[in-house]
Amino acid sequence: MKLKLFGALSATALVINGCGGGSSASDTSAADRAALLAQGQQTFRFDTFGDETKWTDVLQMPAVVSSVSPATALSVGLKVDSDAIPAGLAAAIQAGQVDLNDPANTVALVKLNAVIGVKGTVQNISGRDTLTRVGFTCALCHSTVDNAFAPGIGKRLDGWPNRDLDVGLIVSLSPNLQPLADALGTDVPTVKSVLTSWGPGKYDPRLNFDGQNGPTVIPPAYGLAGINSVTFTGDGRDLQYWNRYVAVTQMGGHGSFSDARIGVNVTNGTDDLVSSKLEGLQAYQLSLAAPTPPAGNFNAAAAARGKVVFENQGQCATCHSGPEFTDANTRLHPPADSMAEPETPSYAARSATKLYRTSPLKGVWQHAPYFHNGSAATLPDVVDTYNTKLGLGLSAPQAADLAEYLKSL
């Protein structure tokens, strides 16, 4: 069956009521804070910053989205918000009464605002729902779901990196890659080859400026409160820097970004749909705590022994220090300190600082693979890399215990 829209979708609104004859300064402050977070959540989940100009007018992505079935969309890492699916429709899906191999049902899910990070305009043309415009939001890459409904379908987990999302493959399906080829000074087959080389969970935010192909893993957007250097290379001192960079130079949102250190000066459109939303967006992201390990995720006795290794022979606490397990607020590190270097191209060399930040470790159990380029598949692989490159001399039991401790953070 086709997806049916069972009634109008309802959205939860944040309503703050005053009491008595007035509100105190603290009440006002709390209300302002709540409103800012609500605005930031809305921006994170649903705001495209006008990037339909890029994804619809230039890259013609509505044709791509309209041509893939829900099953195919899930297979390339797109996620579906189960809370956006009306109860009757959810029951029909669970009963196998919805054809998940029918591209028309992808359009129906987009119309419901159920495909995370995908914002579409659906119009009835000649009696058929047609996706006429599409844009993407922060949540596309920096949210996933808990799979409670089905694989790829569940409740939102904002801030969790979508390591299943094959961004490069999705973009490579554009019927008009010529503008990207022209920008890179190459041809369309080469662009397709580069994009499809990334694989799930990776993206290169520098490619469109330097033409080098060196994707990084999509980073978490949680657990960043109290950390100044929030990117792999610490280019900006707060999230607003990076959010502006991504919104303008990667998503194609309307606004401006400039940084002489990397020779980037971009303005899209004649309006600014980015600047006024950065404060709320940053506040919401900083409110997202790193997830705690689920029950049974690690061996507690081994983790306790591993903590001793972490703080002593493993030398981990030298850099992964303090309550956030990072020294990023006090220093950045030369590429030689990175366990992922040497690499070609060097990601640090393509950045503004030419250095690396020590990654915070809270929630590290959740977002494999590891290092900025994903070169370590598991936490035991991370420990093995450090043990080998630094000559730590950890025994196999010590290395195993250390990995269990990392799983506990």
C-alpha cells in the first residue's frame, strides 16, 4: 500500500506561563534559556538555511530522493523519526502493509518530516504527490535513531554522528555534478569516483576548497560543553565558527563565511539565513550530553584495572586529561602526535591551525570507527595503535583492560 497521511501532524510547543503579578530575573533568565534551546533544537532538526538553492536548483536532488525507495534510503544510512509517523501508519508498516520498495513512499515520508535531516516541499501535481524542492539540515549527519521501531527507524538521538550515512554516495547520484566538477577543475567521472570513495560515516569538508580527497569521520555533536576547540583541528574557539562554516560552505545556506587562514571567503545569496540562528544552535548542541554506556557494555572489573593503565603506563591521561578527557582548552598538538598520521593528504595541513585537538572521550564507546580519519575500527584497535607507535609495552591483558575502560566512559 501507499503511505497515507493519517490526520495532521502535531508538534509540541514550548509554552512558558507567568505566575502571579510578575516574574523574577531568574524566572526570566530560565524562560529565555528555554526559548533559546527550543529555537536551537528547531534549527538543528529542521532549518536548511535556504540550502535548497544548492541541493535543488543546482544539484537537482529532488529527482534523486524521489527515485529511491524507503528500503534503499535506509540502506545508505538515512534515518526515519518514528515519532513523526502517525499511529495508524506505523501499525500498517509493522504489519507489512506498506511497500518499502516503492519510491512514492519515500516522498510520503519526506512530506511527514519523518526523514531525519531532509526537508522537502511536496506538492500535488496531476494528482500525485511530487517532491519539488529539498534541502538538508544539521541533523542529517549529526543525528541518528535508536532503532526501536525497526533498523534505521526510531526515536531521534540528536548529536549522535550518523556513521551509517553514505554522504558521498548520495551526492554522487546527482544528475548535475558538472558544477562540482568545474569547481574542482576536473570531470564528472572523477567527481563521482571521489564521492563514492568516502564510504559510510565519512565526509570531506575541505574538498571543495583544496581539491584534495581526505574525508574524516562525521564527529559527535554531543559532549562539547566546556570544550573550546570543538573540531578535530581546533580551527574555531566555539561551535558558532564551525556551524557557520558548515552552514555556508558545505550545506550551501544563505549567508557568509570568511577565514583568511584557509583562504575561504564565501557568500551565498543576498540574504543572511544563518547568523541569527547560530546562538541558539550552539546552545542546543552544548546541551547535548554524551551518552552513558548501556548496561553490559563493558566488564566493570576489567575497566577498573584499565583505569590504572590509562593513568599510568598507558600515558593516556597526559593528553586525555580533566573531566572531559581532553587538554583541548590549553593546547593543540602537532601532526606527529596524532596516531592517524602520517596520512596523505594530511588533514591538519588542510586546516587553519595545522594542528590537532585531543579528542574528548566521553561517549567514545558509541562512535566507532576512531581517529579523525576512522583508521581504527574498534577501541582495541585504538589501544593497539598507541601501544605499537609509542612503544608502551602493554601486555595483552593490560591492553584488553584499557579497552574496557574506554568502553566505560
